[in-house]
Amino acid sequence: MSYDTQPAASHFVAGGYVEDTAGAEIEVIHPATGAVIARLHEATDRIVELAMVSALEAQEVWAAMTGAERGRVLRRAADLIRERNRALSELETMDTGKPLQETLVADAASGADALEYFGGLAGTLTGEHIQLGGNWAYTRREPLGLCVGIGAWNYPTQIACWKAAPALACGNAMIFKPSESTPLCALKVAEILVEAGAPAGLFNVVQGRAEVGSALVTDPRVAKVSLTGSVPTGRRVYAAAAAGIKSVTMELGGKSPLIVFEDADVEDAVGGAILGNFYSSGQICSNGTRVFVQKGLRDRFLRRLAERLEGVVMGDPMDEAVNFGPLVSAAQRDKVMGYIRTGLGEGARLVCGGEAVPGGGYFVQPTVFADVTDGMVIARDEIFGPVMAVLDFEHEDEVVRRANATEFGLSAGVFTRDLARAHRVIGNLHAGTCFINSYNDAPVEMPFGGMKMSGVGRENARAAIDHYSQLKSVFVRMGAVEAPY
Ligand code: NDP
């Protein structure tokens, strides 16, 4: 099977596709060619209201089911996603421009993992019994109600599932707004959930830009907001949610350190740096874009890095031999090229890359800068493109201090053969998701999220349950009530 890039309608609400052509147009562009592959409309107030009402109704039905029943639906959805992995991956590649070689293994597949994992957990969610002498108390783990999910454009299917799976497992409903740049695949997730047995309206997808997101976040019927996006957007959405005392999960940006000590296996370290900078053309929030290399290894590391980057195959992302795709949009390409010019102007040494590729697509070569210093803009800002900054260091204490000198705290990695040092350094780094002799692994069983400005809350693993449920405490007196008068 394969999917048309033009969906039946812009939104998936109340169990089916709905359209309202009064909403502003959204052109969906294939980033490898610049061709328009679909035309959608932003959600109007009418669509948002329909989504709210149907989600609230569905949530009541869903929360009244047992956890095991809910879990069965999520696991069936995971199976359907796996069966349709190729069609979903092709659609994701058309939407994001990421190579099919990647989307076949990292997008729908990761979404299915989340639905399967939280489907399995759904039947295990319990409160506790607390004995208090003759009296006792118990807690009930209850859903929050209606959750809003808002996604970035780099992993549209994965983000939709990472938010929907724990939310639905806990008995909530969700309205999801994809990024306007990549609106297609969340619609398929919604379709599949209904096919798997979810009540109509339980998972709605509405399209739109910031205004639609803002309407969702500020609606008093919404109990929780989960955003994947940049820090500036996170600040705005968090503030809007705070006004309604809503629970939040914020998965935001990063400028993560990847530290390579002289005793590291150089091939592994280079491999980690490649995965942590150039996978998805660098459009990954947890990327280790500040690569600190201990001085004695620096030249060998850079030489092997440049040699291995000759293995990049850039081109039509639908060709499975291609391993490096375009950026998501012309605006993102221009932003990344602006940072490359800034890096050159700041005196960083260009080791390789540095050019945009002429033509209709939004390709930028994988780019490595060496001799980068801490104060340079390219060492401070999240670029969200294929630009690696290599910085030198001499001592462990020095590199830990410099690695932590950032407002971000999403991820960190260490390459060394000295495992005591690896654990010590990781223990001292201010980051939520860390790697030792590896980079960017994101198994669903491991909590994912940031410290400092990189976020609030955790996705994946049991940790996510706490962010999509609330405890009700119930005190039970077994004897007489002794009142003073
Ligand atoms: P943005 O922050 O620009 O947008 C994120 C989402 O929020 C989009 O759907 C956007 O809509 C929406 N939005 C924007 N303004 C508002 C608002 N005021 N109210 C409600 N919703 C709003 O991020 P990008 O899409 O550009 O994604 C890149 C960023 O995401 C990077 O900084 C990256 O680090 C971060 N990211 C973080 C991850 C994590 O897990 N920590 C994972 C992936 C990405 P629209 O796009 O339609 O304007």
C-alpha cells in the first residue's frame, strides 16, 4: 500500500476527516524538491470546538474502560503501524525530507514502540494502600482529562505517538496539533487509532500555526499541554498554560556537549559524533553539537571525521541508498547558512562542508568547524542543522565546567575507555538524557527529557505516567469521629 500525500481533509476530528476551507491555506512542501505535495487549511474556531467537544465525550467513555481494555487498543494500533511501516515511512519522507533509509527505522517504528509499551503498561496502573493503624488510606491514579499535544517538524509521527501513547494509556483524550511544516503523518496515526478500536474523538488532529496552538493551550477545558518545540515557543506556551494552572510537559531545544577523551576508541567517538550531528540532517533536539575533543586526539579525530563524511550520499530521500536529506524548509536552510557564515566570520576553521546545494531542495552539506571557542555564537545557539562545532580541551574539570556553561540541559555524551571517569563525568553534567560511549539512543523504556531551559517533565518509560495522570488520596476512618465539640 501507499498513501496519497494529499489527505482526504485537513483535520481528523470525532473519528473522521473534516474540512473547513475558511481556514487559511497551508502548502505542504517536499523539502528535497520544493514541490507542493498537499494543500491543507488551518483549523477554524468551528473545527477546534468540534475537536474539544468530541474529545471530552470520548474521554469519558475511554476512562470508564479497564486499563487492560485500553491497552489492547494501543497495542493493536502498534501492530497496524508496523504492518504499514513502509507506507507511513514514505509519507514521512515526503513530508519531512528525511531519507527513507532513516524513516523506515526511526519514525513510525518508534511510534509503534511507544504505543506497544504504554499499551502494556495501561493494565498495570494502580494506586497504593496505606495502613494508618486501624484507619487506612488509598490513592487512585486518575487521568488528567483532555490533553493537548503540539509537535515540532523533525519527527512528526514519533512525537504524535510519544505524546498520545502515555496520555491514552492513562485514560486521557488528546488533541494534537502538528507543526504546520509537517502535518501529514499525525493524521494517519489518528486514522489507525480509530481502526484499532479507539472511540471517535479520543485522538483528534487539528492543523494550524501558532494561533491554533494558542487557542488549544488557553482553552479552560484543557488539563494538560505537552509541547515539543524550541525554547522561545516553550516559554510562551508554558506561560499560557500556567495562567490556567495546567500541567505541562516541555520537550525543548538543546546545545548538548559530547566529550571525547584521548583514551576513547576513535572510530566509536567519530561514529557517535556523526550520529549526534548529522542524522536527520542535524534536526534533532538532543544532538551533541558541541564536540569537546581532548587535545591529544584532536587531529586524528578530525581526520577520521572528514574521511568518514565522504560516505555521505546526498540526494533524493526516497532512494534508499541516500543517507543524507535536505532541511525541512527554505527558511531553515537559510537560518543554518546564516550560522555557517557567522562561524566563518567568528574565525572558526571550516574542516568540511559549509555550502548549500543549488537546486530546488533545501540541502546543506554536513559541516564541521574546528578551533571553536566557547564564546562563539555557533557554540552557544541551537542551530538545528548539520553543523558540528569541535572545541579543544585539556582537563576533565575544565571540560565539565565548560560543558555545563549553557542555558540548555537536554543531553550529554562521553566517550572514554575509563568507565569510572565516564560515570563521574556524566554524574557532574547538567543534562537530562545522557550517553556513555554512544549517542542519541532513545529506547521507549528510558525516560527522555531535559534539565534547565531544555524542558520540564519526561517522555517515555514509566516516568511519563506521572506526567499524564494525577493521584487522588482517600482517607478511610474505620471508627467513630472524635470532634472537640
Ligand atoms: P517551534 O518551537 O517553532 O514550534 C513547535 C510547535 O509549537 C509547532 O507546532 C508550532 O506551530 C507551535 N507553536 C508555535 N508558537 C506557538 C504558540 N504561541 N502557542 C502554541 N503553539 C505554538 O519548533 P520547531 O517546529 O521549529 O521545531 C524545532 C525545535 O524543536 C528545536 O528548537 C528543537 O530543539 C525542538 N525539539 C525538541 C525536542 C525535544 O524533545 N526536546 C524534539 C524535537 C525538537 P507551527 O510550526 O505551525 O508554527
